[in-house]
Amino acid sequence: MERPNAWKNYTKTDLKKLEDIAKEYRAFIDAGKTERECAVEAVAMLEKAGYINLESLIGGGKKLKAGDKVYLNKMGKAILTFHMGKKPMAEGMNIVGAHIDSPRLDIKQNPLYEDSDFALADTHYYGGIKKYQWTARELALHGVVVKKDGTKVQISIGEKDDDPVVGISDLLIHLSQEQMGKKLGEAITGENLDIILGGRPLKGEEKEPVKAQVLQILKETYGIEEEDFISAEIEAVPAGKARDFGLDRSMIMGYGHDDRVCAFAELKAVLSLTATPEYTCCGMLVDKEEIGSVGATGMQSNYLENAVAEILELQGNYSELNVRRTLRNSRMLSCDVSAGFDPLYASAYEKKNAAWLGRGVCFNKFTGSRGKSGSNDANAEFMAKLRRIMDDNKVFWQTAELGKVDQGGGGTIAYICALYGMEVIDSGVAVLNMHAPMEVISKADLYEAVKAYKAFMLDA
């Protein structure tokens, strides 16, 4: 059952649409290198398309009706969208949900120190990373600092052509005999992922003059003091823009494809719904998936349930039973990436059940690890329905698993949403170098994901 390569079947019209989407996507991930930045980009796109902030409607006496479009911004880190359908909410929604957080290095709350005429910052890595991949490369600093008076200061250093960049040193090959003898996972430790911020002392400063120089620059540029790091969220991410990859420009290399490629495809699909759908269409861009979907902005929080309750109230249909029915009767694509088959590491995959770049959107019936531990494992009836939807809408698609059975594994938000009793399956884009500072996707798979998510939401 080998799936066809999508590129072989594209017309000139398809290729034009594909390149337009790829161009938009590159701009999206360049502007959104953190979950906060992605949320800002998403809200701008939604409001331009006529979506209204749900919070502004609560208690205002306005009733929601079919065709209305609202969004919820959860702490600036997660976004929910609702395009109200013709059928009652209690008959269920068509949901597409992705996450907008990615592996990175977080600056600690008390990070700054000076050692050997360098100013450095302590970090704590976020999500699953290969630590050695983050050394000896350009890093940028993105985030927000919140002062005691509530003032928010946006930080972005390292993205403009004339910006400085920062980074983490690695030991030169000439002196690394001991390091090279260690296991790959032990050669670089988490506590040694400290970022070099500067190397020039402040004149007239006797105590930690290099650190003082960095603090003076931060004060002059952003008006922040060292103590302000306590209430800051600053992330170190790879500097630079996403680029076309391959001599044929068939792929895109960039930071954060996991899972912003699915988030962007979802947004494009949501915004393409112009007519009133049969079922309410819900889009979710969530946070904290890379660390277990915890916290107030992670999927384990109850903001989806709360938003549904508020919408039912605005429709005049609120009851606890209707909230439960809405969620139980819903259908969902958990839009998350899959491990793209890599011929250089073929032994990690089971080839006929792997995701191939260029063969369309992936459906992972289950994720988890080894004996499907931590998996959702979608039912066959839902899988059959998706086969019909994709084929009827001429979407290129494939099925996949996350590597060989005993090789490892991973999880998504699917199992959390399944707790409501809804039908859920993982569906996303194949990625090479997943969780590395620079990942690779096929433009064809991005294009097919947009088509797939739109077709799913419009299915009646």
C-alpha cells in the first residue's frame, strides 16, 4: 500500500498555490519564534478576518448565532477559535488543534554571572533536545519582561541584520579527547548550556565589570534591571530566517516546524472558511505540549471546556449537560508533526509504516511509546471516515508510526482531548531533524495539510 508522491501529480495551479502558502508560512515562523509571538501573529490574522474576542462579548447581552466568529486569547500563549455552525453545539464540533510551543532554552530567573571576563546567562532547556546541537551556533533572545508596575517590555535580540547574536561555546577538537570519549547524551550537560552575553568590561566598574556592561546595555536599550529577570520569560532560539531547502526548493528548513507548521496550516484552513459551516468549527493553538501539556495554557487545563460553556451561554443554550454533549460529540484532528523517514538513519524506522516527506498529510492512528503507552489509539470507524473525507477532497495523505516499536516514541494532545469521549486522531506533517534547532519539512506536505484540515472542518 505505498502512497503516491504528491509532487508527481501537481498542476501549474497547484504549484502556484503551494509556493504562495510556503512563502506565507516562512514569514509566519520567522515572526513567531515563541508561543507568545505565535499568538500575536494568530490574533492579527483572526481579527483581520472578522473574528471577535470572546471576552468582549461575555456579559454584554449579545447572542451568538450561526456564522459568527469568535476567538479566545488565553494568557497570550494559547488561542481558541470558533466559527459558529448551523447545527446546535450539542451535536458536536469539528476541531483542529495544534501546539505553538517548541523546544528551546529558557533563561533562568536569576541567570546573570561573570566568569573569566565573560558575562554569561544560565538556562534551563525546555522540551526534549539533543544538548550538543545547541552549542557553537548563533542564538537569538526573544521574550517579555514584566516590571513590578505591570509594564511589559518585549525583547528581541539577534534577528535583524545589524543585531548582535549570542551563543554557547563548545570545546575545541584539539582538547576534547575526554569529551569525545563520553556518550553523546553526556558530553554536554544541561547546566553547561550557559549563554555568552558579553566580554567587555565597563570602565570604572571594579566588581563584575563585564556583567555590569551587559546590564547597562539592557537598561539603556530596554529600561530593565537585573531584578526584572525574576518576572521575565526570555527564550534563546536559533537566530535567522527559515529558508528554502534543497536545490529544487522543495523543502523548508527552519526552527520550530514542530509544531508551528501544523499551527499555520490550521490557521490557514480556519481562515478559509467563508460560508457558515454545518457544524461549529473550532481551532486550537495550545501551549506546553513539549513538556506534557501542563499549566494554565496547556491542554490539560480546562479552558476549552470553559470556552464552550461561555459560548453556549451566549447562544442561550447553556447547561452542564450541553457542555458535556458538545465535547463528547465532537470530532478532532490533533494536528502534530510526525517523524519523517530519513534514509541516513533507516534502522530507526519501520519503512512501510513511516511518514515520507512529499507524500502528503500524515495520520498517526496512535503515538505513545513501545506498547502504545500514553497513546490515544483512534478507532477504525473514525479512520474510515477520514479516508473518505481525504479521498473525496483529493487530498494526498499517508499513515505513519513514530519509528520502530521499541525504538522510543512520543506523545501529543490527542489523549487529553479523548478524555472528553470525542473521536480524535493525530494528523500532521512529516519532519526531518525533529526537535533540532533547524528542522526540515516538504512544501507539498504543508500544502496538503491545509487542504486536509479545511476538508475535515467542512465535513457534515
